[in-house]
Amino acid sequence: MPEGDTVLQTAGRLRTALAGQVLTRSDLRVPRFATADLTGRTVLDVVPRGKHLLTRVEGGLTLHSHLRMDGAWRVYAPGERWRGGPAHQIRAVLANAEHTAVGYRLPVLELLRTRDEAKAVGHLGPDLLGPDWDPDTALRNLLAVPGRPLGEALLDQRNLAGIGNVYKSELCFLARATPWLTVGDLAALTATRLVTTAKQLLEANRDRPLRTTTSTAPRGPAPKERLWVYGRRGRPCLRCGTPIRTADQDSRPTYWCPRCQSGPTH
Ligand SMILES: [Zn+2]
């Protein structure tokens, strides 16, 4: 699942390609909006909200999309070959004279009135990379249901927006808690630090092409191992050498070090 930083970078690329320019092509390949035509309208802005993308168009309209598991927006120059996937996976095409943006495998694609954006994204908690970031509210939301496993609470975008599967595993490692430890069993200081760390990690990766959690220096050489535990099944923990374990939580793979992290395991 894309993380908040991926969505932010996608929004940046779409904004560069589309904002301030008149659309010369608009093709929404979902039944409900197949006849909608945005041609002739100027794209005003492309705004990320958590893992949602809001493409605002002249005339008070917003094209809302969500990448969910493997959706993507790609930007192409005129004449360039589209390589984001087979044609039947294309859900949207927006183009101006210089750029064509193609949305692949978008599970959510809908046209809204801009003033109704809250209906699509109003349920989100504070956005780790957004102007509304509010650590106190995020922390309160995260701890609201004491019996909830930490991994689930971190992924719930209503608590705080922007954490996907990779950051979930990494943050649990950094908090030294398994993803199954209930938030009620998290020490107060650990919980506060976890929210601060989440913000630092996403900020550090805001513009990075390759996500890393093992180095938070925004520039400088990439570390040899970019992630502490995610995707490292059976390989030695970077802290203690114990083989990293993996299991599903909510049917998505989660990774942890059985020695560094305490708490129940699935
Ligand atoms: Zn370890």
C-alpha cells in the first residue's frame, strides 16, 4: 500500500504536469463518470490528503482518487510510450499540450464538487505531511481504543493519515513493541515518541526516491540497509542479529524482531 510520502510525491508530479494548464483531454474510464468531460478547464491544484489525491479543476470540481494497494499515476511527454500497465488497467487520462497524466488501477475515482471534498477525506485524522498536522490529536486518536493492536491503530487513517504497511512495521520496531501489543499497554512516553518518530520519518522521506527509515538525515548517502524490518524476513535484525519474523496482520504482511520488540505475536 502506498505510504503518505508516495502520495505526496505523486501529487507533486501531477501538480507540475497539470496545474495552471488547460486540459485538452479528459477520459475517466469508470462507468459512473464515463461521460464527464473536463476538457477546456484549467487544473488549479493537486493536493494530497493522507493517501488521497485531490485534483482541483476550474469550475468548482475535484477529481478524487486513491491509490490503495497498487494504483499509480504516471506522467508522460507527448509521443512517449505509456508503460504503467496494460490498457485495461487505465482508469483516467488527463492531458494538456505538454503532459499526459495516466491513472492506473485506481480503486477510487470520482468527480466531486470541490466544496464537498470533506465527504471524501473529512474522516481522516491529522495528516502527517499535511498543513493540518496535529500530534496531540493524532496521539489521542491512536490511543482511543485501549484494546486495539498497535499495528491496526497505526494503519487506521481515521487516527492519523499517511502510514502504510512499511511504516507500520518500522514504527513498531522503533517503538520496541510488536504490532499486536495493544495500544493500552504502550507506555505513555513510548506512545508520544512514536507519533514524533512517525512525523520525522515521513518528513525525512518527503522528497526521497527510495524510502529509508534507518537514516533520517534528509540528504547524504543512502544507508546500506534502508529499512529496519520490513521485507527482511529471516535476515538478521540490524540491532541484535535475531532473524526477523513475518506474519499477517489484517491479511497484510507485517515484520518484527522477536527479541527487540515485546508484546504478543499474532
Ligand atoms: Zn532485534
